[in-house]
Amino acid sequence: MAVKRRPPARRVARRINPKFYVFLGIIAAAVIAIVFFITNTNTALVEQGEIMFEKALPVVVVRDEQVVSAQNYGKPNYLVQEGERVEAEADVAEVYRGGYNDKVVTELLEIQAKIEDYQENLISTDEQLLAYNSQITQKAAEMRQILNGEAAGDVVVAENELKALMAQKQQYLRDAVTADATLNGFYSNETELQGRVNEWKEAVKAPEAGVVSFYFDGAETMLNADNIATITSADVNEILNGGADEQQSASAEDSAEKPLFRLVNNYQWFLVAQSSTEIPEFAQGNVFSIAFDDYLDKPYSGKVVGTVKEEEGYVYALEITDDIGQLLNVRRTDAKVFSKFEGMKVPEKAIQDKDGVTGVTVVAGSDKTFVPVNVKIIKDGSAIIEPAEAGSILTVNQHVEV
């Protein structure tokens, strides 16, 4: 029996929607883009480099000093010169204790004047005596000019030089003149009066070694090395605006003891500066060269030893261990601070912040590693950095992401 075969079924051709090809194209483009960005990260080479830093700013000078005071009932007699360095326990000045009698001192000065006149009359033509008198006359005229503002100079220094010349002259007269009965009588009277004055006189000594100064501005206690960490922007601004002199006059009137001299550690002092914005270069321990506008003959070197962040600004302290020199009595001045920062140099845009940590991303092939760093300076689109952690993988000649 013959079997009828059914003809094969006809296949129906289906058209693929053109949108399908568009979708595939989008997927392919996305994959290519991802691969491109993964394998083609923009990087920069870490180089060994340097960046110069310079900043001008007003500063306040803070010294390691102490004020030595005494109850003073008359003009003190200074035994050392302004700016002179003394050792511990050295006599710096003489003052008079309670019971001091002006009349006795006046009598002593009068008898000493009689002695000198009598001696000079006996050797009036002596060449050495004439030379002393000429020098004393010149020094006295110089001192008057300084006091009247007609000449530059230090009054205390001029006064001490005048006293030294007069003492040399008196000693010369005692050695050169043979005493007679009249002169011996004068000497006896002088000795008795001098003994009475010496009972009231008290020598004020230096408590330790240092440089002596007789000038005060009233800020010696507030602005002192002992409280360098607590100085505020308000303190700095008060000094820069000239507030210390008024403070001095008020404190002098209220105190039973009067300041006699300052004793300064001339090999440790500080500069304090205030800024409304952060100065990243003033990181703790950074060292700078310093030049003062009014004292250009001597450069200094200072190290940042303190930073205080306030609500509306920053206060920075730099320590200097060079001899203070002409800045012994300076409280406010203008300074230029400059330094050369050296180290790993990268573009500024390589610096990143991740979860509050500053760093760079090291790229090695397809691997990326975020490395924390300390930024020493950023200037003109470049930065000097250093690894923030010991054993860091960051080195010169590596690539970092930018």
C-alpha cells in the first residue's frame, strides 16, 4: 500500500528589527569606552624637583627675657651699657633702699667737686689733665645733642661713656697730685659721707647670664617665650597697632616696684605672625631664611615651632637661635620669609582627597593604589610632596593619576 508523503513545511523568514542592531552598537560602544578609560588613564611622572617660596608679612618679636625690678627712690646708677652681655650675679645697677637721704648724697657730691677743683688747681697745665677735660666736654656736648634730638645715638651708652671718662680723670688726679693737709681733710670728709651713702646703696644683680637692656614697651610679660603657645591674633594685632606703649605707662604707675632692666637670652627668640588664611608652607618644623626690611645687614634662619588655628585665622610662631643683635629692642617689624622646598614634584591636579585623607594615586599597569602624602607646597600648578607613611610605595619616576 502506497504511503502518501506530506510535502515539507515551508520556512517563514523573519526580519530582525533594526533597533536590535542599534542596541548591540550601544552595548559595544559602552564596553569599548570602559576598556579605553581603564587602559588609558592620564598619568604624570613623579620627578625630583624644587619650588621656591617667599612671603612678606608683619611680625611681632617675642624674646626669652625677664624684667628685673627694684624699689627705686632716685635715679638709678647703671653699671653696664645698653646691649652689654653679663654673667650671672654680675652687678647691673645701683639703687637706694628706704631711709635714703638726698642731703647726704648732695654733701658727698659737693665735697667730691671741691676735691677735684683743688687737685686741678695744683696741676692746671698738665697735658693729660687737659686731654681728659677736652674729652669730657665733647662727650657732654654729644649727650646733650642726643637728648635734644639733634644727633643720633644711645643716651644710656653716651652717659656711661661720660661716667667712665670722669672716673678715669678722678683716678688720674688722685695718682698725680700729692696730698697736702687741706686735701687730706677733704679726703677724710669724703670717706665719712661715702660710708653713710653706701649703707643705703644696693647693687641689683643679673639673676642669670644674658644681654641687658634698659628699654621697655610694656609687653614684656604678655609677649614672652614662656607663653609663646598662648599668644593670640588679638595680642599680635594689638602690638602691630601700637598698643604696647600705653600698657607700659599704666603698669608703671600701678606698680610699687619699678622695672629697672631687662635680661634677654639673645640666642633664643621668636617671631609671631597672624594670618586670616592658612599658610600650608608654615608646617611644623619647616625652616626658613628671614630678612628684616629695616635690618638687612644680617640674615637669620627660623624654624616653625607652633601653629594655632583660631575661629577666624591662624597664628604662627618661628624660633630663631641666632644672636638677636639690633632687634634687642624691636617689638614689631616687617619680614620676608623664604625657602626652597625640595622633594617629589607632581602636578597639582594629582593631589586627591579620599575620605579626608590627602594623597596621590600610583598607577602601575592596570593597578592603581592610593598613597597618603604630605603636601609641602603648591605653587603655579605644581606641588612638592612626601609620603605620609614609612615604607610607602611612592618613589621618583613612578606614574600618578592626574
